[in-house]
Amino acid sequence: MSQNKNISTFMLIFALGFMSVYAGTTDNLGLASTWATVAGWFGDGYIMKIISFLLLVFAITLAIMKQYLYAIIILIMTVILSNLNVVVEKFASATF
């Protein structure tokens, strides 16, 4: 149970970190240069392919460990992250 809690905590922090990168935060945590660097990575096609590949390997590892739900969540996150610019543009252009 401890391992599931650790993975859930990691995924929550991971998701919150990426949401803050694309939510237009300036320097709420004092890490403006770090956010700019990570946002630059997502803008670079080659680095994004490497990140997607590493997440795919992580999902396959989770599936081998018979943690199928976490593997599916990582795969969904991989698809969203690899298409993040399109997703952000669609949400930004939506009218509420």
C-alpha cells in the first residue's frame, strides 16, 4: 500500500507542476527560470520525443509489475504531454 501511495503522490506533484508551467504562473515559487527551462523543453520537438519515450518505458515497466491502472494513467499523460500545445490552445480558445 505504501508504494501505491508514493506513486499517487508523485503523480499528483507531477501533474501540479506541469499545470503551473502552462497556467501562466510568473514566479509564485521563486522558480521562474526553472519553469522557463521546462517550458522550453516542451517546445522542442526532439526533447519532447525523448520525454515521451521515457514515459512510455516507465508505463511498460509498470505494466510488467502488474500495475495496469498506473500504466494506463502514464500513457494518457504521455499523450497529453506530447500534444500539450494543442491541448492548451483548445482550452484557451474555448468559451465558457
